[in-house]
Amino acid sequence: MKTVTVAWQPERERFEARGGHAGQLIHINAPHANGGPTGFSASELLLAGAGSCSAWDVVEIMHKQRQRVTAIDVVVHGRQMDTPPFAFTHVDLHYTVSGHHLNAGKVRRAVQLSKRKYCAVIGTIEGVAKVTCDVEVLEAGEPAAAVAEPTVAVRTTF
């Protein structure tokens, strides 16, 4: 069982969350804090959880397949209802995976496995929100700024 403790900090108008690792804190904005943002909102944390959980799955799967991943970035967009409880209706994850001579099919399969089988966060929200994934595979080596258009091995949506 996982346990997180969330404590209100009235002087800062935010919450502080502590998980299972001592000394690791996450600051969470109180909705409509007078002093402005002091951390992630709870909704942003859910999206960050989906992106990081799934990205870790992809890294692990690619490692087991002896694929040389050098970077993975996930941009997560979430659309919420306009009325309470403001539940997410759509969550879109865009993965950009870079590496040396990556097999684009293996990258796509790793993302599919994460979405359908391994990611606990996506598995939890998928029944409420429609979850889609878009995968972009890039060849590592040249800095993106040096290339007008990065080499895209595959771009797939599912």
C-alpha cells in the first residue's frame, strides 16, 4: 500500500505532500491562493503522474529490449469538465523519444504496453477520461537547434 500525507500550510496558502521517501516534499497550490502559485495544482500533479509513470515504463521496456534511449519527454494535456467536480474528460500524452538507431516499432509498442498494461495512473484515469498517446521518435546526435526539422523516424497516434 502506498501512503501520502498532505498537510495544509495556512501561512503559505498551500499544501505540502510527503510520500514514502523521507525528506521529499511536493508543494501543492491551494485553489485560488491569494499570493499566487507556490507549486503544482492537484490537477497538474495528476497529469505529471500520468506522464512520469508512463515514461518510466517506456524507459524500462526499451532498456530490456536493448534500445539505446538517450532522452524521453512527455507533454501531457488534460481537458476538464466545466462544472464540478471538474473531472478530466481527455488526457493526451505526446512522447518524444530520442536515441541511437531506435526501432520505431519497439518504441511504439513500449508506449502501448505502458498505456494498456503497466501505468497505474493511466489505468486509474482511463475509465473516466479518454486517454490518447502520440509518439515521435528522433535520432539522437545533433542538437535540435542545429537542425531545422529533427529527423522523425515515426509519428503515431493511438
